Amino acid sequence: MNPMLKLKEANRAIAAALNYARDHGYCVSVTVCDPFGHLVAHQRMDGALRESGHYSVGKAIAAAGLGIPSGQVSDVDLQRSLVGRVIGSGAPINRRPGGLPIKRGGEVEGAIGVCGAPTDEQDEECARCGIEVLDSSAEKSLDSG
């Protein structure tokens, strides 16, 4: 069974992504989901486009389902993966950059998706900041243990 992100971790990742976006003048939506594409947490900044929330969910689901960045998902990947089952359930999916898997110990624990920055690459930068805060907290707990 895959380890799961805790709500506290998801909220910390979202806060880091939102802070990065705010510092750069972006208005974004950020979503964190578990390895099966189920939402753990989601926030949309004031001023972000309404549809950015839908797209951030889709980017997170794509990254979680395959364990790769959403912008790297191919048609073949969709046909033979968990994402294919998620799509069959009616969940949204988005293959544009901005969704990154959250991996620890080689296992996918979930994913973060961001939408609303001026470019997809800037969405991905925000998502990366969310992952980095989780990575740094994991390193701190290893150092103190």
C-alpha cells in the first residue's frame, strides 16, 4: 500500500506554492491529491481565474497517476495506467506542465498541481516550491532522528 500525504503536509506544500506565486505576482490555484487522484487539499488565490482550480486538479491527478510530471504524460501512458482508470471515473486530467508527483522513499505519495501563472513553466515552478518544502522537512526529521 502506498504511503499517503497527511493534510498538514498538503497544506504546507500549498502554502509554499502560493507564497512563491504571490512573490512573483501570479494568481494561481494549487491542488494536492493522493496517489489515486483523490483530493487532499486545494486553494484558489483571490484573483485567480475560476477555471484554474479545475486545471490544477487535472494536473495533480495526471502526475499522481503516473508518477511523472503532468507535461510528460503521453497517450500511451494514459491507456496503460492508473490515470486511465481515474479518467473512467469522470475525474479531470490535464497533461500540461504544472503537475508534479510527490515521491518519498521511491514511492509516489501524491502530487501537486498548479494553474494560473502566465506560463505552464511558471506553474511548474510554483509546484516545485511546494515539493521542496516537503523535501526539506523530511531531511530535517532525518537529521534530528
